[in-house]
Amino acid sequence: MTEKPLDDFFEKFLNKESVFSNKRILESKYTPETVPHRDEQIKQIANILAPCLKLDKPSNLFIYGKTGTGKTLSVKCTTNKIKEMADLRGIPVCIIYINCKLKRIADTEYRLIAEFAKNLGKEIPATGLPTQEVYNLFYKELDSKEQLVILVLDEIDQIKKAGNLILYNLTRINQGLQKSQVSIIGISNDLTFADNLDARVKSSLSEEELIFPSYNAIQLQEILRDRADQAFRKESIEVGVIEKCAAYAAREHGDARRALELLRVAGDIADRGGGNRVKIEHIDEAEFKIEKDRVLDIVSSQPKQFQATLFSIISIYSQRKGMIFTGEVYELYKGICSKIGIIPLTQRRLSDIIAELDMLGIITAKVISKGRYGRTREIDLAIPHGTIGKINNILLKALELKEGD
């Protein structure tokens, strides 16, 4: 494309009226002032955290729920109000929010503690110090003044990469503080996360627990309409679009975040097509695009142990359709590890990876009992059939394997 046609293209783009009036309303990072259908959960969070306004340490809180059920928004809504009230009355309350997954800091204990310190204003080198020294610097900064710190760890299950020790240290943190106190809020999409924790960590971390239910189709419609009224121009959404978005998301376990993403991508497709309305067929296109992009991005970004496990599952599936069992995946997985030069994990750890692939929606893994022979998982692929070949190619390249290995 030459320079002149490009000028014409961008000129037309600037002059064209978009279907959106404020697209940011539909983005995942947008925090609304209210969270529909979560009044009861917000009230419970507020009741648990309210003592911090009297500088009394609230109980640690652990919040479970599937993706897109309003967990993070509800916590942010509550802690923002607490911070406003504290600032207004001169109460030294500090809120630290960290998404352990997005910041990619949960791989090592060092990085995680350094990130905590950074949020308190203490810069720590990315490498080079003993881990205990990093802890000492963090504790010193934390206890430098009288304050109540609420540490919100979103996607706390990512911390397990750094091991149970860091969670154990965090739950014992107040024992070494003189001026300040810390309360922890853990948020997780993994409903089984706490079950796999050390018993000492679990008893300290999960002083209070709250489970967020999935949204139903009617609730999703109300959420979508409220956001759409703010995000789109008047009459730019065809009848039935909101209902179809809600139906897709309800099918995906009531994921409001996915419903909003679907509506936003459908609006982008409508804009690129030159139309002035979002139509039902745009939702179908958006659904296909999101699903394809999501799965491919997840697969390409996973560690080699995850990729080897998924490659083993796909290899068995391609040879015979039907249910696959953990034992046969493990046997093939060990052979793959030998070929690519990595040490195979134990079968128990492989089962954990299979559970995570299930949580990501790439496979379905149902635990079944085999009586005195123990338990196993019945595995099936949950990805669109048309993307299996692309995923296999990504895995072949990532694992440096050839077709037929």
C-alpha cells in the first residue's frame, strides 16, 4: 500500500462515526462505580474489612469464584471506599493491590517480595541480594510508620510457583511488626487452590472465606445493557445482540468479563466492516476470534512441562477419539520429556497440570473413582476442532519436535 492510499484510509477512519461513544467502558481494566448483583458479597467484604478504619487488623479473607464473577471489582469497589474514608479522616490505611499473574512476578519469592516493597516506595534491585535481605528491607519499610496495610493478591494461586513458604511467611508477618499491621485478601479462580496448601498456611490464610457464584443469563443481560448504554452510541446495537452475548457468556459459566469482551470485539468488527450498527452476526465472528486467539495465546505462553502435557493429550486424541486417562497421558509424556531433554514430573504433579489445563478451558478433566485402584481423570479436549492443528503446530515448534514424534 503506497503512502497516498494510506493517507486516504486514515482520513476516512477519522471521519467515520464509530459505533462506540466510549469503548473504554467495555475494557477489563475499567472499574465501574457499582457492581450489579454483588451487593451481598460487597456487604460481607465491607463487614470483614471495616475494623481497619479503627486500626484494628481485619481477618485475612480468601475469595473464590470462576473468572468474570465480579470478585476483583467487588474488592476494588470496597477498598476504594475504605481508602476514601481513611484519607478523609486521616486514618493511616494503605491498600496494596497486586495481580500476581499480570505482573509476572510470582515465579520467585525474591521478585514477589521486591514487588511488595516497591508498592510501599522501597526500590529493590531485580537480582543480586539474598532473599532474606529482601525480606528484611520489605519488613523495615513496612514497619517504618504506624499504618494498617491491606495486601490484595489477585490470582493468588500463581504464587504457588514460588512455593508454600512465601504464603507461610506472609501469614506470620505481623509477629515481627511493631508499628504496622497487615491483612491479606487472596482472590482466586481456582476453587481447589486452598485444598493443596500446607495445613499451617491454610489455617492462617483463610480466616474468612467468600465464594462468588456465577452470573445467570438475565443478570448478564442487565450488566451488558448498563455498560452498553455508556459505551455505544444510541441505537447502534441491533435487537438481540445483548441477549446473544449474555447467552454465550452464560454458557461459559456466567463470565461477565467474557461477555463484555465479546461485545467490545463485535463493535470493533462492525467498525472495521464500515457498518453503523453491531449485528448478531458480528457476535458470532467475535466469538470465533476470541476463542481462537485466547487458546493460541495460552498455549504459546505456557512452560514446557505444560506444553509437553498438552502435546501428549493431543497426540492420544488424534490417534483415537474418545476419553483419555491420566495414566496413558503420563506414559506418553515421559517419552516426550526424554526426547526434548527435560526431567519428567511425578504423576501427581502432572495431575495438577491437567487440572490447570481444565481450569483454562483447554480440556475437560473429570475425576472418577476406580475403586481399590484409586482415582484417575477422564480427559477430553474442550477446544474448537478447527484449532487443534494450529495448537499442535505451536507445540511442535515450542518443544522442537517433528511431526510424528
